[in-house]
Amino acid sequence: MVDESQTAAEPQVTAAGNEISDTFAAAQKRSAETLEKLRANPSKFTMLTGDRPTGRLHLGHYFGSIKERVAMQNLGVNTNIIIADYQVITDRDTTEHIGDNVLGLVMDYLAAGIDPNKTMIYTHSAVPAENQLMLPFLSLVSEAELERNPTVKSEMEASGHALTGLLLTYPVHQACDILFCKANVVPIGKDNLPHVQITRTIARRFNNRYAKKHPVFPEPEAILSDAPEIPGLDGRKMSKSYGNSIMLGATAEETAKLIKKSPTDSERRITFDPVNRPQVSALLTTAALCTGRTPQDVAEEIGDAGAGALKQFVTKAVNEFLAPHRERRAALEKDPDYVRDVLHDGNKRANEIANRTLDEVREAMGMKY
Ligand code: TRP
């Protein structure tokens, strides 16, 4: 018998740079092709994606993922969002603020245009049957495959925490998230590509071993965001820990303050030059995304007026863009019962789907007694 875990058919992502970029270019191409099919025939697609509830969403999340989710939902794709609460404890020892973070995410989704009648929102911890898929799925991957996931490695290094069993295996858990509702498209950032890859492997191996005649799981395709990456206000990666992120739910005043104190350079003329002027360019990119213009165009308009004028422009652009979102969010904050109801309803639906899928899995494996 061929042990597939030793002879995986697909190219593995390794430390060799070339291979990574080849793999990435191929993934981008497939993603574009999948998106084209999805736009032509949205009702044939089930989308699942999600976030870990470690804090509030910022503008980078909005342009990088939330906007696309809303667009897919409105196209008529069957859309599903996981709030990955168990993923929080992959690399930290506390669940402090988790309740607030989960409800805050639901509020941000709803304020951004996610419609709970069309999109199912659920959490790991409320759907036992989804988690139970972990057991058969873990049997389909080898330790070596888990160990060579580059994202797990870098997350472990970044956390300064020992590699927990959950961090090592969370890509398999992510496969449970994706496959329990038989999603065939998964919008993600580049760092999550290895997780979609392992999900495909798991789906294929499960079908091959247990369900040759009637495959239980689809092999889902990754959809990579085509939005330009929005840098933090200081030109570094947008991250809560750098304090350089514009939160969707912040007030207009907080946003103005944050932009005001963001670093720039001493050159008066404003130009878009991400390599040599990352900070000024980050401000221009932010303004451009919020106004639907190009950063070059915004730079031209500011011209010799300097960084002060640029910051005023950015503040106005961001606050005007986010005003309707913030208004809807403020209304939701006053109605926490409604927000909870949305989540409870999503969890209820997720349980029904997960129970059905787990039944099919039991059936395929002959575990119906
Ligand atoms: N791993 C993702 C992240 O950290 C979150 C996530 C959990 C996810 N389960 C998922 C994304 C399933 C897509 C599909 O951002």
C-alpha cells in the first residue's frame, strides 16, 4: 500500500526561495481562475474563511479581506465565517478578553455589510462535531508534514512561546473549519496558503481511503486577495502591536490623533516612493484606498504643501470613508443582545451542518453501530 504521507503528489513548500515563489505564482494564477469561475457561477460555490479573535479589525483587514467577503455574499455565494477562538490559545496562555473580542468581530462584520441571513458566523468552541473531525483528519497527516509548515514555524518564533501541540496541529483544525461545511473556496492571505494546501491533502486522502465511490469532501481552492497590502502608518506592516493601525471601530478623534503622530520625513514635496519614503507612502496608500484614487494622484494634489497637509488629507479621507461603518457599529454596540443572537443563530446552523458531515464521515469509515 502506498503511504501517501510519504509521497505527497503536490510540490511541497520548502525553504528554497525559488520554490516558494513558484508555488506562490502558481497559487495566484489558480486563485484568479477560481475567482473568474465564481463570478460566472456564484451559486456553485461555498466560501469559508475566518479570523482569530485576538483584537479589533483594522483598515488592513477591511481592504484585505472583509470587503471581498461582502462582495461574495452579495454575489450569491454560500458564505461562512469562522471566528477561530481555539486558535487564540495556539501560542498564548490566556483567553483574557475573548468574549469581547468575539462580539467585537461580529459587530465589525455586520457594520461592514455582512448580512447574517446570508452569511453564517460561528465559533469553534460552540460546534463539537466540527472539532471531532480533527481525530480522523489527524490520522491522515504525518508528523513531518506538520513540522514543515512554514507559517506554523514563524508563528512559533514570533510568539516566543514553546511549540504547543495545538499550534503544531492547527492547520489540521483549519481543515476541519473548511471541510465541515464542504467549502470549495477559501479567501486567505499568503501566510495561510500552506493551511489550504494541507486541507486539500486531507480531503483527497480521506476520499481515497474511505469514500472512493462517493467522495465526502471537495478539494478547496485558495483565493488570494488582490488588494494592495495596506501598510501601517509608519510604513511597517499594519499590526496591533506596533500601534500603527487604524481600527475600524475607533472614533474620528482617535483616528486624527493617530495620523497626526505618525512619523514622516523632512522632504517637503510629497511623492509616492514606497522604497525610499515608506512612511509618506503608507499615508498616501491609505488615502488612496479610502478615496478610490491612486497614491500618485493624491501625492500630486498635495505637492509642496508638506506632511502636515498630507496628514490632514488622510484624516479626512479615512474618517469620511469609515463614518457609515462607525455609525452602524455604534448602533450595534447599543444592542449586544442582537449581536449575541446573530452568533447563537450561526452556531446553531453550524452545528446542524457539522452533525450531518460527521455522520457522513462515520458512515464512510464504517463507524455506524
Ligand atoms: N488561520 C487564520 C488566521 O490566522 C484564521 C482561520 C481559522 C481561517 N480557520 C480558518 C481562515 C479557515 C480561513 C479558513 O488568520
